[in-house]
Amino acid sequence: MVPILLILLLAIVLFGVGFLWDVLWWIALAVLVIWLLGFFMRGSTAGGGRSRWYRW
């Protein structure tokens, strides 16, 4: 009975990690798109370009 419960627990954990991994990929993609938009839009700001919404 214990090995079956351990295998079930391992399957649940791996399913959760797989789901979380997929969600993290989508979040990383959204952050990359936002960063690229900010990078390309910084040249179009007036006043020397010091009014960026991020600091790097």
C-alpha cells in the first residue's frame, strides 16, 4: 500500500511541476515582450530619454 501511495504522490508532484513549468514559460514570455516594448519605445520619449519606466 505504501509504494502505491508514494507513486501516486510522485505523479501528483510531477503533474504540478509540469503545470507550473508551463505557466512560468508564459510569464517569462510576457515579461520579455513588455521589456522589448519598453526598450524600443524609450527612443521615442521626448526630453533626452531620462523618463524611462525601468532603470537599466
